[in-house]
Amino acid sequence: MEIYSKTVNEIRKFNRFYTVTMGFLSSGYLDSDYSIAETRILFEINTHGTCIQSDIVKTLHIDKSYLSRIIQRFCKKGLVEKIKSDDDKRASKITLTEAGKMETTRLIALTNKKIRSQLADLSHDECDELCKSLNTVISILGKEET
């Protein structure tokens, strides 16, 4: 039992470190107008090209009502458009508009810049070690998703 207490504490310590280091706790992710959740939703839509809301709910484990409100805001801002599905009249296909693609590209570039600045003082070996460690975390904690 003690091993789990230690592991829980170490994961929480890492999460506290990472969320502060990456700026996830500020009102707008990387000084943008979007929360981390909104940024991630844009990224998922960008990744899928066209999807339905249930795809995002499954991927992000996000509340569907919360997602609906975000998608509605994105539509009003002209970032996303919803098109009724020919296959299922109850579902709408979601896709990024050109403005949404540009904004998502900008947010990805900001994220990459932030991460690169964190890595700037690391050696090649330290970068390799970090990558291996991150993949180990994904491998161990992501067992159920594979």
C-alpha cells in the first residue's frame, strides 16, 4: 500500500510542477484568449479534420454539455462550423474554418515555442532521457487506452 501513496504524491508533485511551468493555470493558455481545454479541443478538431462531438468527448473524456458550449462559442467566433451529418441527422460534423485553422496553427506554434524554451539548456542526452521517461509514463499509465 505504501508504494501507491508514494506514487500518488510523486505524480501530484509532477503535475504541480508541469501545470505551473507550462502556464496551464493562467486565465488564457500562453496569453491567448483560450483556456487549456479550449486549446485542446481546437487541436483535436484540427487533428481529425472533420469529426462529431462524441469523438471529442471520447478522446478527451470531457463533459458533452461543456463541449457543446465551447463549440457554440467557437462557431460564434468563426473558428468552427457545424454541418448536419448525412449519416445521422442527430449529429453534426464539426470542422475548423480557415480562421480556426490559422488560430490552431498559431496556438501550436506558441506551445512549441514554450516547450523549446524549456528545453533550451538541455543536452542531447538529457533530451533523449526526457523523451524516454515521457514515453515510459505513457506506456505505464496508458495501458487501458491501447
